[in-house]
Amino acid sequence: MSPAENKRLIQQAFTGIAQGDGRQFVELLHDDFTMTITGEYSWSQTFCGKASVMKDLWVYVAELCPGPRKTIPSLILADEDWVIVEGRGEMTTRAGDPYNNHYLLMYRFADGKIVEMKEYQDSAMCERICGPYPLDRTTRETDHYS
């Protein structure tokens, strides 16, 4: 697919998320999708497989922030197989605290599906508001980036 088509798919998915419907985004994920949270903190790791990302990460985030969760893109760029999104998250924790982190999200496409995602965020804010990622939640496969 072309960079423009990949960008369009991401834009549509983020529009759905903003309206409270993440199904379109989830449908874009390849079964062998991997997601890496970059950095050197407890959340930094690579989740392998769509099922692992959903069960080990996104279900946990939904437990921490049970209300609507969305990322508002401020910039979307596409080049070759990659779509890059700069955005700001809007979530509220169970305790009622806002969790409005800043993100740079990199999506790599193959045959119309997202096969890889790298997430860069304010790690200090994540740890301060969400706490450390529980070590017993997954089998960690760390893949740190400086």
C-alpha cells in the first residue's frame, strides 16, 4: 500500500478512537503485531502478538484508566511503510486524576496491516501517575531504546 493509504487508515482509526470506538484500530493490527514501549523504565518492553498486546497491556491500561481513552493527533506523517503520529493522550485514572501524556507513535505497515508499533512517551509522567508496570503481568522481552 502507498504511504498516503497507510496514513488514511491511521487517520480513520484515530477518528474512531476519538469517538469512543477502537474496533477499527484493533482490526488494523496483524496477528503477529509487536508493540515496543521505548525507554529505560518499568513499562519499557516489547509485547509480541496482538493477543499479548491486548491482554497484557491494553486491558491493564483500561483497569488503570477505566473511562474513555484517546490520543489526539497533532501531526501525522507517512513515509514508505511507516506512519508517525505525534499526539496527546486524554485519559482519567480510577482515582480521578488526569493522565494526559504526550506521545510519538510509529506504525509500520505490511499489506494493509500494522505489524509493528513503537511508542515514545513522557516516561516520568507515566510512572508518576500509573505507577510501575507489574513484573508478574507478562513475560518481559525488553527492548530498550535510548
